[in-house]
Amino acid sequence: MIASQVSTLFLISLSKLVSGRLNGHETTERRLVLSSKSTWPECINEGLTVEQCKTRVENEVQAHAVPNIIVKTIFPREPETLDDSYWKVGIPTNYKGQVLGHSFDGEVRYPPVWIAANGNTGNLGPWQCKGWNSIQCCNTIQASAPEIDVNGNYVECFMTQIEPVPIVKADGSVGYCTWEYDSVARKYVPTEITLEMMQQQDAVRKTELGNNIAHLTAYLRDGQAAYDKLEIVNNSCHMYGRTVPALQSLCNDMDKVLHPPNVAGGIITVDSYLRPVLEALKAEIQEFVTSPFEPQHIIPIYSGDAEGTFVNAHPMLGGSNECVVPESA
């Protein structure tokens, strides 16, 4: 599929007259013509507010070839929010958990200046995690910045999954485009995948996370956990909970007990801090593993200010139109 086909509106010919009876009356209806529109530059070109843009997009995707579209408004983060999470390095991955980096090249970046407790300041990263999973990348990041900062925080990682971009094909079917690492070419390439492949990976995440429930139950019962075993659960939580922000936040809460003075080989007490974290983590995992698979079809609308007076990027289905499967694929 060529690039112009991904971002250009075309209509799938599904218009058909259907006759029947409704409440005893003869009815004739015309089925909706489904759209494959994937970008809304008019939100910027016409100077729409965030709310006006959201309303327009929501109206247009009511008859779209891609089902279950969610239009999401995103506002700039407030300074207070940044203060609550500045020590967390975001690691974007694909649907398989491969690190994509911030520009689909495996490179992970961290803009803030790190101020260590001893007064030393410096920039952290960037880190090249090409072809790695998120835990391998995080270990490298933390090894490069082992010092605690002036606020008592260590560098931690927050994994996120970049959802595959839905694409509407000429025959009206919906496929997906994602970036995958080609170990031969040593670069990331756009790859077409199916809904079934995404569902298989969702099942893997649920199985891996579900395996932690018994361990968490034992830690809560015994009131203690071996450092090494708790670290394994934490890594699993980070890696396989990458699609659930609440899980990532709880993983980060657990991170705090895996820093000094606690060290590998030791025993960690399930105290008044750790117990509610483990209880909440267990409940969150149980909810996730029993939830149905629902692919996220997001159209993000980015506000240029806190008031939503203007949109600062063209809204796109999937959040990006960069992933384009070559025509020969």
C-alpha cells in the first residue's frame, strides 16, 4: 500500500438498499458508506479549538471502516505533573515488546538534566537499545546513572506500547502497520500485521502477568520476599504491563524497594509501604488478565496550550502516518 493511500480519503463501495419491516411498517434504508480518512489537517488549517476539532473528528468517524475509534484530547503536562515523574525514562516499544525508541531507531532519550545528590550535574543518555526488549534497555539506562539525585530519586523506567497503525485496504479490510527490528538490515522496518497477531501477543502478556499472581499472594501471606524474586516479578510487570499505565505506575512504586539499602540476595519486608502496592498490583493484574482483547484505535488531538484554544499537530488515526507498508509487502 503506498503512502498516499494511507492518508487519502477514499470510499468503500458498500452502499446498498435494504428493505424490511420495522414496527409493522415497510422500511427502506441506505447503508452508510464507510470512510477510510486517516488525518484531519483542517483542525489546524481552519484554526479550530481542541473541542471543535474533537467534535468534527468524532462526527466523521461514526461511519469509518476502522471500528471502535476513540478520539482523545491530550494537553501539555503541568509542571507539577513533571515534578511527580521526572526521574522516569519513557521506553516506547512495539506490540511485541521490542524497543522502538523515540524516532523508530532504537534510541531512547531523556531531556532533563540529572542533578546527583553530591551536586554533580549532567545529561543522561541517549541510549541505543536497537533490537532489545524493554528490560534490557532499562538495565542499561539504570547502569549509566546509578547515583541518587538531590530529591532522593533513582532513575527508573516507564514502558509504553506504540499501538500498530490501522490501515484500510482497497478491498475494505483493515490491516495494521507496525515497526519491527530487522536483525539482518540492523534497522526498523514497517511491517504489516493482522488483528490475530496482535491478539496472540495480548494473550502472551496476560499469561506472563497472570503467572505473577501466585507469587504476589505468597509475598502478602508471608510478609516478606526475596529481593531477587521480587525483581523478577517487577521486570515482568514492567515488560508485559506496558499497555496498562496503571500497571506501570505500580511497577514504579515497587521499584523504590529495589534500590539501596536493599540489595540483591537480601530479603525485603512487606511493610506498610509495600503491602498496599502489592495488593493493588495483584488486583490490577487480575483485572487485566480477565479483560477481553480490544485493540486501541486512537486519534489523539494535541492541544497547544492548557486551555485548548488551538491544535498543534494534525490529528491522525493511530497517532502517526509514518508507518507505511511498502506496496510489495
